[in-house]
Amino acid sequence: MLYPERLHQFTKEHADAVAALACALFLLCGWFALHLGFLGWALLLLPIAYVIGGYESAREGLTTLIKEKELDVDLLMIVAALGAAGLGLWRREYYLIIDGAILILIFAISGALEGYAMQRTERSIRSLMSLTQDTARVVRRGKEEVIPIKQLQVGDEIIVKPGELIPTDAVIVEGYSTLNQAAITGESLPVEKTVGDEVFAGTLNGYGALKLKLHQPPESSLIQRVIRLVQQAQTETPPSQQFIERFERGYARVIVIAGILLLILPPFLWNWDWETAIYRALTFLVVASPCALMAAIMPTLLSGIANGARQGILFKNGAQLEMIGKVRAIAFDKTGTLTTGFLEVCEVISTSDYTKADVLKAAASVESRSEHPLGQAIVKASTNLDWQAATEVQAFPGQGIVGMIDDQEVLAGKDDFVKKYVANLPKNLIEIAKNLELQGKTVVWIAEKRWGDWEMGRWGEGEMGRWGDGEMGRWGERFQPNIPLPQHQVLGIIAIADTVRSQAAETISRLKKLGIEQIVMLTGDNQQTAESVARELGVDRVYAELLPEDKLHVIRRLQQEYKTVAMVGDGINDAPALAQASVGIAMGTAGSDVALETADIVLMADRLEKIEAAIRLGKRTQAIVKQNITIALGFIILLLIGNFLGEINLPIGVVGHEGSTVLVTLSGLRLLKN
């Protein structure tokens, strides 16, 4: 059952497509009726095709004419189609009615594609809005209240419990937690937040309860700015589109004026009779119709889109298929695009007394009791090892974790945390850890305390006999200073990182060979991590510690330098940059809903190497479109000259017109082949 709101959404988004399909159906039925000799049925069905397919174009053309005093191709198409139909009825050459209907059908299909593109902006904004909270839990007069976000005031105190979304940008005044803010800043690791730190709306709170203080109005939050930026970037008309619109209107104006002059002047200048003048003027409208020009572009673009779909490249509109062939610079988001977006154990280094398996098992035992992403990565890496979960586990937020395994204390954490238990960290591991951190990896130290080993080692030094000499009472006084207290021993270190996609480096190399002048990496991560990944991949520039609006500004600067710029991303934080870029490319599997809706191209299987295939396809599309336009204009010029000299009649003009349309259509279908 279709509810009213669902029915309304269906009608709005698919009416143009339904109209084009219905126009084609009635046109086909009318054509069969005409060729089977059922003239009455043909004259009934074909006008229906005209009305269904041409209504929207006629309405837009008349609106433009009345309100803006401009002629456009929509109105020219209607005039040409009606002229062909009227001439066909007048001369009883009914195939001309079909010719006019074909013109209308082509424009109806174009309108359906345009309508689909127009709906993307609305869906993008709806997806962004779904990430914002409707209510917030505030403390007023000593009591907790749940109120709408719009009622929040600067100075309000907000309570956020573990696992909840932050309702609006604010500052922590009480509590400690880790926040997953990858959706906003693109940071691959959850960020530790404590008193005095700012938190962003739409980010996910970790294990700690927080009390926040609102320091700015909710409408000024970062997520709201992202929404406004997407709206602004998607509604801006690029220069190329403005040129096309001006060309269409200029073309229509010239053809209409020329048609009127051809109708009026020849009887006075060359003594044509009025019937001949009318006939030549209507023939002129038919042969000058932009049908061939439109066929030179749309079938080519549709074939290219189909080709891309077979390769797992989804083009959301034909204009971007052309645009990607002109790209001179590409900006990549790091987390989730050039990297997998998932933390993994990449190296395990043990001391000489232990094995790598010992290190992993000890770490997994205590980290299995933790919900921290680093701990989860360690547990995942230890799946095939035999270990038992620790008891008496105690977490020290932002530092490490301690637990007991068979009366042996095991700890995992940062080097500063481990130093509290271990007198001297192994120098070789310190150097290795520094190098790993320079590579953008997070290092976890693992240590344990073995009580039995220390005491039995001291008993073995011959002190046992002294117990029989009556010195028992003085043993502690005499020998205790010589017995070291039990201490922790370092087992090793574990390096964890968001790993680079296997095909990323090769893709960047191939893009440079293809002629891309600049490869840029954008990320919300710290500069050190960003530069490490950049060195590994071979990108030309790195911009780190960026917020969504910063990425947008970088894209704008690149556009000033390179004109046509592509942006590849996957997160909500990439949406403004994706919308601003000449071509926005989203990762289909890893990408957020907002990124997928905002982007012009989606890589369905997250395969970066498909970017090269998309660019090559775009370049082929450009070449074929240029060839087709040349052919279409050539035919139009020849037919116009022939019509003016009186060397062709209307049937020949229609054959030439339709022949050029078929020729360029078949030319465009070449892109269906890989």
C-alpha cells in the first residue's frame, strides 16, 4: 500500500521518467497503427504522445518566453514538432507527425534525466539532517529535562550518556570519554576528550558520561555548517552549464528568427509564392531542429554511463562523465578512502625472552575486557591464539589497562603508563617505538609481573641454610636490603594503524602517468600520521588536521589553480568538498549516505583503480561527443543550404535529419563496448 507521502515522493521524483516512457509507448503504437493502415487510431495515439511528452517542455519554454523574454530549445522543439505535424496533416504526409513525436520523445528523455539530477540535492540534505539530534538532555534548576535542540540557549548544561550522539557543539565541563568523530573530522582513531575540550554535534560518545556547556547557538554547530555548505555548493551553477544555457537560448533565437525571415522575405526578394515560402520555412524548422545535436550527446553519455556501471562505476549524471575526462588535479580523503578505515595490528615486536605470540596473548587477555578500538584490533589479531580473559581488570582512561592472569599482573598501554611499573624500558624497543610512531602508527606496550620467578630466584642463592641458625628473627633485617622487590618485565610492543589500501599506491602512480598534474591528500588526522601515509603513497601535497569547511577551502584553492578538480571521499566530513569539486567521487561500500548522495560518481566496490578507468572513459566520451557534434552540425548546414537553394523537399529533409540523428546515435553507442 502506498501512503500519501510515499505516493507524493514517487510522483515528484519519477513523473518525468513515467512521461517519457508513456510518450514512447504511444508513439510506438501510433507508428504501428499508421503502417498497418489504421489512420484513425494513429491520429488519436500520436497527439497523445505529443501531449504527454511535450507538456513539460512546452510549459518551461512558454514560462521562459513570458517571464524572461527569452527563447530556448524547449520552445523551438515544440514549434518544430507542431510545424511538422501541421505540415503532415496539410499535405497528408503523416510520417511527419511521427518525426515531430520523435523530437518530443528525445526531449522528454532528457527532461527525465535532468529531473533525477535535481532530486539529489534534496536527498543529500535530508541525509545530513538525519544525523542531527532533535532533543537534548539539559540540567535546569537541578533537574534533568529533555528539550528540543532549538530551545537550547548559550550557557545551558547538557548531559550526554555513554553511546549517545552529541546533540550540539559544546565544551566539556565534567567527565572524560573517547569520542568517535570520524564522521565529522575524518580522524581514524577515537579521540580522548576531557574537561575543557570542545565536542561536535553528530559525534558518538564512548564509555564515559559527559556534562557539556553550550558556548554557541545550536545553528552555529559544525554539522549545521556542513549542511549549509552542501546546499550552497550544489546550487551554484558552474560556468560550463551557464555557457550551455546561453548557447541553447541563442541557438533557438537564431533559428526562430531565421524561420520567420525565410517565410516572409523570399516572396518579396525572389518572387516565391507563399505556399513555397511556407513549405520551405516549415522544412527549415524540421531540418534545423536540434534533434541531431541532442542525439550527438545524450546517447553517448548514456552509453558511457552503462559502460561504467558494468565496471562498478556509477555516474549520477552525464555531465560528470564528460567532466571527469578534463580533470587536472585530484584530492583524496585519507581515512576510509586511501586507507581501509579499520584499525589493524601491523607489527608485533617482542623482547629476547618472549615470542610474538606471548605478547599478543598477554595483550589480548586484558584488552578483551576493553571496548577501546585499539584493544579490539589486538583481540582480532589474536583470534587464532590460545589465551584466557584476565580478571580484576582496571582501565586507566587515556593511559592503559591492567588485569590478572593466573596470579600474574599484566598491563598494556602507553610508554608513560608502563614506566610507572617498569624501571627501565628496553632501549632497543624505545627506538623501534619512536620509528613506528613517526610512521603514523600507535604503539601499545605490554608488560607483566611474575611473583614466583623473583622469589624462587632469591631462594636459590644459598640463603636457605641461614633459617636453621636461629637467625630467623633477624633475617629480614639482615638480608631484606639485598632482595629486590618483584618488578614488571616488558614483553614487547604492538603497533596498530589504519592500514593503507593495497591498490592505493599503484592507483596514484597510474593517475600521474595518465596526466593528472596534482595528487593531494586531505585528512583530519595529525600532520605526522598524514605525512607518513603520504610518503608511502607518493602524493604531491598533504593537508592535515582539517575540518569539513577546511577541505572545502582547499578544493576551492585547487580549482583556482587547476580549474577542473576531482574529490574522492567517503565520510560526512567530505560532503562539502565533494559538492564543491568539479567531480565528486564517493566510495560505495565504505561511504556514508551523505557522501554517496552528494558525489557525482560512486565506486561501487571501493576499488580505487576504477578512478583511472573512469577518467579514460570520460576522455573517450569527450572525443566521441566532439565527433558527433561535428557530424550533426555538418548535416544541419548541408540541409539548410539545400533547403534555401530549393534542392531538397521536405521528405528528403526529414530523411537527412533523421539519418544524421541515427548516425550520431550509433556513433555514441560505441561506448557500450569496453
